[in-house]
Amino acid sequence: MSESPSELETLTRLARELVDRVNDLNAATGSTIIGLVRETRNNRRLIWLVAIGFVLDVILTIAMAFVVSGVSSNNSRIDQVNSRLNEEQTVQRAKGLCPMYKLFIDSEKFTPPNQTPDQVKARSEAFKIIHQSYDALNCKKITG
């Protein structure tokens, strides 16, 4: 196998080019591996952040459920207090107004003399309203 010097030089040159390309590929592979390691590290951080976000979301959802439950419970208690207060006000109002309405109704029996027909009509309408109010407050229970 006798090769001429020009073929030997060509083979040597080609071998050097091949070695240079292999070295370039090694360098590129090293930088690619370093990039992949960085990306892997970033992906792990993002996975941890997503996991922490999920846990926080679950915790906040549970906390909001307790808050909504507490608000609902408070609204129910406030409604009960308002109902009792309205009932008590109605009873107190009736206790205060019923005796007065009873006096007005009892005074209906005593008709003032010398009334004009308009006065009689106005008095009749006024006593009609007094009777309606007396009935609306259920004053018969209170005054007897």
C-alpha cells in the first residue's frame, strides 16, 4: 500500500478536519448539556411554584368556605334578632296605642250637639280609621 505524499497530505488534512469537527461537536454537546441542566433546574422550580400555588389555592378555598359559613350564620342570627325586635316593637306599640284607641272608640258614643252634616261625615270617617287601626293592632287582646 503505497500512497503518494499528496494523498497522505489529503488524508492528514481530512483527519484534522474530522478531529476539529468532533471537537466542535463535543463543545456543542457540552453547552447543550449545560443548557438542558439549566432548563431542568428551571422546570423543577416552576413545578415547585405550581405545587405551592395549588396548596395555597386549596388553603384559601377552605378559608373562604369558613368565612362564607360564618357570614351566613351571622346573617341568620341577625335575622332572628330583627324578627324578635320587630315583634317586640309591635307589641310595645300596641300596648301604647291600644288604650288610646280604646278611649277614642269609647268617645264615639258621645256625639257632640249641633254638628253639621259635613262634620258628622268627617267624624264617621275618622272613627272608621280608628276602628281599622284598633283591629290592625289586635287591640282586643290587649284592652279586653
